[in-house]
Amino acid sequence: MNIYKGRPDDISGRLEKEIRIYDLLDGLSIEYERVDHEAAETMEACQDIDEALGMMICKNLFLRNTQKTRFYLLCMPGDKKFKTKDLSAQINSARLSFAEPEFMEKYLDILPGSVSIMGLANDKLGQVQLIIDEDLMTEKSWGCHPCVNTSTIKLATSDVIDVFLKHIGHEPIYVRL
């Protein structure tokens, strides 16, 4: 698996939503490494990618409340187990469920298997609340998909929090899971 610095030289055959992420990161002067690979839709499928990049890809879960009126993107360490009850209590939401694919596409312009923090760049109206597990903040870097699951990028945690999120106007809620 080859590791590349920055965006691909040849963008033919790549989706516009992926290129928009590279444009945004480049415009913010955020450095990143990239690995291109077969579609990786699960954390298990990402193990080889983790090894190539020398880090663990974040687990990203797109959630909603029962009424389908509040949507959340939860970012947590890839090796952690998710328990709805633990999160619900910390964010004052009675019942959380996985959001349907149509909401992923509507709010984040992504499909199942491609969920990542980069999708928040497409949430112009702030419909999705970002939730970050505090343990991610101890990591030097984050790995995530650039809105497609055939590439993975590695970014400095400080760039994600201090540059990317500030630019797109998404203030995270920090939780301990």
C-alpha cells in the first residue's frame, strides 16, 4: 500500500466530494498523507490501512434521536465498543439509533461506509452535532475517509480541532465512553 503526501496528481475517476475535501484541506494549509485502497466499509477492513499509515482510523458513527430531529456524528477510537446508554446520558438524549442512509447523504453528502469527520464540511446549516470521545484527543493524528471509502487520510489532531473544525464552524461536545 503506497502512502502519498497530499492530494492525488490525477483526479480522473474520483468523486467531486472527495476532491472538495482535498481542496478544503489544501486551502487551509493542512498537511495530510493519503492511502488509496479498495472500499473499506468496516473497522476490520481498515486494519491494513491503519498499519500502512501507522495509526488507527477513527470509528465514526452517524446517530439520530428517536424523533429524527437531532443528528450526531460520534468520533471515537476504532478499538472502543459503543454503548448507546453511555452516550445518551452524557448528551441528554433519551434514545439514540443509527441514522438512516438518506440522512447521511442529506446532511453530510456521504454514504454508509464512508462516514467521517470530513463530511461535516458539507453540513452548511449545522444540522449535525459533532461528539468526540476524549480519548481521541490523546492521539497525535487521526485517520479518516475524505467522504469516500476508497481513500484514507491521516491528519494531525491539532489541525482537525484547531483549523478544520473552526473553519467549518462545528464545535464538538466531548464525552468519555
